[in-house]
Amino acid sequence: MITKKLEPLTFREAERLARRGQWTIAGLFGRGKSKPINHPENQQAVIYSVTVEKCFVVIMPRDEFTIYFLDVGGSILVLFGEWLFDPHTTVVSEGVFSKWECQKEFYSRFSLRGFAETRTVFELVVEGEDFIPAQVLKQDVRFKRLREFELIPGSGETLMQSLRAAGIAE
């Protein structure tokens, strides 16, 4: 299950997004610090409260990070990146984190705060101590793009079709 709400970006979140390449003509030519129309300060953060029903993983070769596909009831939440292991982003007790076998399971309940337009994660807060076992995808999956998070329509039963329809996989 997943629920969604919107909140204004914090100043720190807006600054982080601005550093990621929000350019303006005035800024390029040194004429002040004008903000683009879609400046992050004018945007909203999305907060998802998540209870995972099923977990699927692709273990990437060459020690790259695991990709998580979480069936959250009618949607698939895709999570990818080193941010999952960053204590500044993922808020979890040391005891729960040390028990986590990242290629075999994922947290069963958490909230995720991010910026939907760029699929940037600001914070993932783990709730409780339970994990959902992961099913390793055996087929060779070729990805067109991967972002920190993405929410797409679908379910575990139609996972590959959902990934293709969303333009994530070939």
C-alpha cells in the first residue's frame, strides 16, 4: 500500500536541487541571481508512506548497487542508488541496518520524501524492524534509464511489462 501527500520543499532541499543545474540566462552572464520560473523553491516535495507487498531485485554486476522493485499494491516503486546506504538520507536504527541483507530483502514499511520532477530522494525513514524477502529476477534485464526513485503503475505479476511500458527497461 502507498499513500502520497505534498509539502513545500525545505530551504535545504531547494538548495540541493538548485545546485544540480538550475541555470538561468542572467546567471550565465553574471547579471544577478534571478531564479528560473520552475525554481525548486516554487515546487513541492512528495512524501510516500509505503507498506511493501512484494519485493523483487536485480543484482547488478561489477559490485554496482542492487535495484529494488517494490510492489506496493497497484504500483511499483523502483529504488536505485548509493543513497540507500547513506546515513544522511536513509534513517534507520543501527541494529536494523546491520541486520539488513540488501540483496535478499528490503524494509517492509517506510516513508520516502523526494522531488518527483527529478526523481531525487531527500530522505527514507524506515518504520519498524521487519523485512520483505526479495525474489531475484533471473532474466537478463536491460535498462534504458534508472533514477533514485520512480513510481509506475503495475504489480509484481506484470513487473517486466510495467517496466517496459514506463520506458525503464527494454
